[in-house]
Amino acid sequence: MITIEIRVRPNAKNNRVGGVAGDPPRLVVAVQAPAVDGKANEAVAKVVAKAFDLRARDVSIVHGELSRDKRLVLSGDDLLLQARCSELMGILPPE
């Protein structure tokens, strides 16, 4: 299980996960859903789950449900999830 910080971009043209925004750096999650009635939060869980090869129920929003900046908990293999997060953020692992 790992915790990640994300910045959500609702009403995006396409659903995607990747890149960084803000300081401290947060993983960018763009979703087509509007930020109304929890639709963007549902979309975030699905899009992040797909990007990390998880089930949607393995993704929990633990902070920031009403904000663009959110904290998520991902359940799974810590090393694989950390490596995938670094890859999505464009951070290269040390050689």
C-alpha cells in the first residue's frame, strides 16, 4: 500500500495520468468528468486504477475530496506501485 499526491484536472479532453504539477510535485490526473456530484472523484479512481493496473476498489481518496489536490492510497505491491508512479511522473530510477 502506498500514498500518492495528485492534482486533478476535470473537464479534460481525454482521461490520462502522467506528468507533474505544483510544489511539492504531484502526479497529474486528467479526467473528462466534471467536478460535480462526485463524478470527477469516481473517474479519478477508475483512471488511476487503470494506470496502475489495479481494481477501482484498490484506490481510495483519503484527503481532498472537494479539492483538485488529493491524497490517494493505492493497495498492492509497494515496489511495483512506486516504480509505476515514478514512471508516470517522469522520474527516472537511479542506475
